Amino acid sequence: MRKKRALISVFDKSGIVDFAKSLCGLGWEIISTGGTSKKLKEEGLEVRDISEVTRFPECFDGRVKTLHPNVEGGILAVRDNDKHKQQMEELGIEPIDMVVCNLYPFKQTVLKEGVSHEEIIENIDIGGPTMIRAAAKNYPFVTVITDPEDYERVIGEIRKEGDTSLATKELLAAKVFVHTAHYDALIANYFSNRVGMHSPKTLTLTYEKKQDLRYGENPHQKAAFYTQIRETEGTLTGATQLQGKELSYNNIGDTDGALEALKEFGEPTVVAAKHANPCGVGSAETLAEAFKKAYDADPVSIYGGIVAVNREVDKATAELMAPIFLEVVVAPSFSEEALEVLRKKKNLRLLRLPHIEKHDYTVPKAKTVLGGLLIQDMDLQLLDGEMKTVTERKPTEKEMEDLLFAWKVVKHTKSNAIVLAKDKCTTGVGPGQVSRIWALENAIRQGGERIPGSVLASDAFFPFPDCVEAAHEAGVTAIIQPGGSIRDEESIAAANKYGIAMIFTGIRHFKH
């Protein structure tokens, strides 16, 4: 019987020596390349160098080692095809029964600080992907391993059955094509970003699994959490969970919504969120004061909600949080005294997220639709040039401060959205309505007695003066909105009638 042969060429050498020893113990011949060959020989293994198979030296600084018919033919030949068998014999090509290969570390290289373009290019693997794709294509006859975690399974099957099972070979082949697609997507994204290619004709996104989730939005839906490869600093994928239950699909989505809103603020700020909408936002000189504002803004909706803060959680703030049922608290850090207070709530998820303030991301926002994917730039722009006062009365300095505060919050509230605020605290939030007047009515209803003296922010223009009239009746004193409706003059006239100051920003912030 012919001696079976394994071609081993790995960058990640974890577990490879023991695996190769096991193969040799089972009577396999080992072919290897470069550093892998050297490593195995140092461990006392009998190894045949790839140049003996190709009858051609490795060349061009190792760029060409395995790209040869004696290698690719040995992998790709169909073993039960008589014509292939005859050609192998005529050409002197010996079959290769196993390929063990993991690729040059392109991801690790491109993520290195200060890495040069030349070094990145040299870490684009060519021969490795060719070999493993060839082996995966011919999986009924060739076992291909790219993940060291699969060594034990393969060796166990060979010991028991004399070969890898067909089911395992097919699984390993699938892993190859997932692996090479991911690898090529990283390279494509690197080059696209380097040359400034925007909205290419074909789009390949790649993410790595961070964790499986218990379920999705509902228990009958499967779900997982994936992370992008670059620019995760300050994002939820870079957070460390300090305590509490495993994060759910809804927890992650809602916390991300709170984080996006939080990143608009530089001073100590607390964003309480429910269903990814801000339900209470407060800014103050201390975090404890800011939390009290956010809580008082809507003490009902915060129940079972998410809290995101942009300063270290201290003991005073933790003591305000502790009596409330919260799902998640995310902060740049927690003092030891705060942790002592919050650890008593074992199910409360505490997430530490350094650089929580970072928000200059270049990665686009993606949203799936049936049969497709929507892609857009992140909405990083708050204003578009200078704001314009369009009414007879200009806002006071304090009103202007609150208008900008409300504008930041409404930007992160689902459309149609209205936010009312006073003293750097939301007094009413009306998210996700099909009519703007309904959004305002909901915000007014929620705020109740807190509304008089508030300012109003609208994510888009007023098509009718009804919102101005309702705002006046509730006691609103100033309004900020994009402007741009063909009926702007009606809203301006209504504001002038009631002595309300109105600002046009020239930019809208729909969030769907």
C-alpha cells in the first residue's frame, strides 16, 4: 500500500509538532517548507523538503515555494479518475493526501501600529491560499486543515478508521472557503481604503465572531455577535464585562444606541436608553448630578434600561444607580468603591469601555433588508455651517445651550423624533412616530409639568405650523430644526406670533 503524504506549511505553529509526530507514528510521510520544515526537523522528525517534490528551489525570498504542478497536481488529481491517474504516472506526480496550512498573518500585520505598506504587502499569502483551496476543492480525497483546533479530531479519526471521514473532510473544506474569503476581504478592504474607493461595484464585508448569543430579539431567533477587524476602540466590541449575566441581542443593540448618543457630549453626561432610544439624558458638573437629571427626566422608562456614562462611575453615582433595576451600565471605568456598591446586584451587567468618547469612525453603517444590504456613512456631523435664527426673537444664551443639548439628543432618537430639554436635561422624548405632531404630543405627555420653559429639537423640518402651536401651548420657548420645508414661512410666522425663538440648522438627522 502506498504511504500517505501530508504537506505541512504553517505560520501559526501551535500544536504542529505533536500533530506531525502523530502522523509519523501512523506511517505518514511529511513534506514541509521553510520555517515549518526547520521546526519539525529540530524536533527530530523526518521531513521531506518541498524542493525535493518540486525539483525546484524555493526562490524570490520564499515568494515561490509550492506553486508547482507537482504540488498542485498532487493535491487536485481525482483519485478515482483513470485519466488523472494515468497523467500522474506519466508526469511523475505523487498524490498529496493532506494539506495542513495556515496563512501569513495579514490581519495581525495590518493592525500593527506604524506598519509600512511594504510589510503589509509581504504578508499577503499566495501559495497558501492556492494550496488550501485546491485541497478543499478535492475534499473527497484530500484532508485540509487550517485551524489547529482540528488536529485532535483528524488524528482521532485516522487512528480509529485509517482516514478522515468524508463528513469531516467536507466540514474542513467549508472552513477553508470561509477562511480564504475572510482573508481576501481583509486585503480588499485594505486596498480599497488605501486608494479611497467608495461604494465599489461589489462589496465584501468581513467580521469575526465575538460570541454566540442565547437568542435574538425573541427566543425563537438564533443570534451571534460579530466584531469588525479594525477601529474597535471605543466601541461595544472593545468593552470588558466586569460582572452580570451574559449580554443579550437586545442588550447589545440598546447599549450601542446609548453609546452613539453619549459620544456627542464632552462634559459629564449620562444617557439612559430604552429600545436604543434615549429616554433620559442629563449633563452636569459631576456624574452623580448628571445621573440624577437623566433619572428624573423619565423615572418610568429607565426601569430595565441601559445607562451609558462618559466619566468613571464613582461611589456617589453607584449609590444612585443601585436602587434601580438596570440591565447594563457602560462606563470608561468604575472606582473600587463603586464596584463594591454595584456588585451587590449580581445580574447587573457592568461594561468597562476605555476611550468611550471616541467617535471618528470611518466604517460605514450597514442595515440588512430582504434580499439586500443598505450602506451609508456614519452620521458624524452635528451641524452644517452656521445656524440661522429665522424668527424676530433670538434665543437667549441659556436657551441656545439647551437647544444644542436637545439637538444632540434628537440626532440619536428614532424618526420622527422630538426632544424637549431644559437645564441640560431632557424633559420629554417622542421617538419613532409616523407623524411629527404625534411625536411632539407624546413628548409633551411624557414631560407633563416639567415642560414649561423647555426648548424643542426636531430631527427634520416642520411641514405644518401645528407643532409650533402645540409647543407654545405646552410652554416651549425656543425651537431648533433643520428648516427646508416649502411651508417654512408658516412655521416661522407661528413662532413669531407666540414669541418663540426658532433656529434653522440646515442639516437633518433622520434615524430609521
